[in-house]
Amino acid sequence: MTDSLLTVDQAAARLGTTARFPRRLIAERRIAFVRVGSHVRIKESALVAYIEGNTVQPIRRRSRLGRAA
């Protein structure tokens, strides 16, 4: 299986942000990236791992019986 290399603009589109956000992630070394000559690419799997690693799960609370919300 080959892992696609995404440009910064493509990664930003998948994240729903501007290109500045993935560039900042790269500069802060918060996401894995590949340098191809003078170009920077992000592996699709690295982007998925970043999203999964920063996904916050909802808190499940036990309901109080007999009380209204």
C-alpha cells in the first residue's frame, strides 16, 4: 500500500483550515512531514494520525434518576 504525499494546501483543505495551520504544525514539529527537495509534503497517514491523536472524546455522564435536565 502506498501512502499519498499531500501538499500543504491539500492538507489544509482536509483539515478545513488555511495553509498557515499545517505550516505551523510543521514548524513546531507537531506533525510528521517529508522534505522533497525544497518542498514539504505530509503523508496522508501522518495527517490521519494527527487527527486521531487530537480527537477529544465526549464525557459520558450517568443520568440522575428522577431529575429533569
